[in-house]
Amino acid sequence: MLIARVIGTTVSTIKDPKLTGQKLLIVRQTDERGEAFGKPYVAIDTVDAGVGDLVLTAAGSSARQTAITKDTPVDAVIMSIIDSLEVDGEVVFRKSR
């Protein structure tokens, strides 16, 4: 699993039929303190995440293990919205309500 921040949305009207109705979000990997690095990538959203959310993603064949993504042509999935992160006893992220 990777920690990532949702940085945008993707709209695609022409796509594989198995992706119809799926929300595609642009995410960028972060470190444990929420600092972004690496290239952005698109992930299928299975948990109704939104722009700005810190999320957990899975990639590769693991991305096709959720009920929504099973047997679909995806390489990344958002499967969790992070409420808080604690590193070495310090809370480094807490989602504002």
C-alpha cells in the first residue's frame, strides 16, 4: 500500500465498459508526513475520496482485488481514506472534519 494525496479528477467518456460509472482520481504519492513526491497517477476510487484527501492506494494486481475492481483493467485503486497517521509516537496527520 502507498500513501497518496488526491490532487485532481479525470473525466473519460470513452473507456472500457468495465470502467463505466467508476470515479477516476489523480493521486500523487506522499511520504509519511504528507509531502508529495513522484509522478501523479490515476486510480479508481472505491471509497468516495475527494481532492485533498490523504488516501491509501494499491497498485498492480493488488488493485484488482476489491469488489469494484475485480476483473477490470486497472493498475491503481484508492481503497481507504486516511483519518490520521502516527509516526514514532507523534501524530503527523489528522484529517480535519
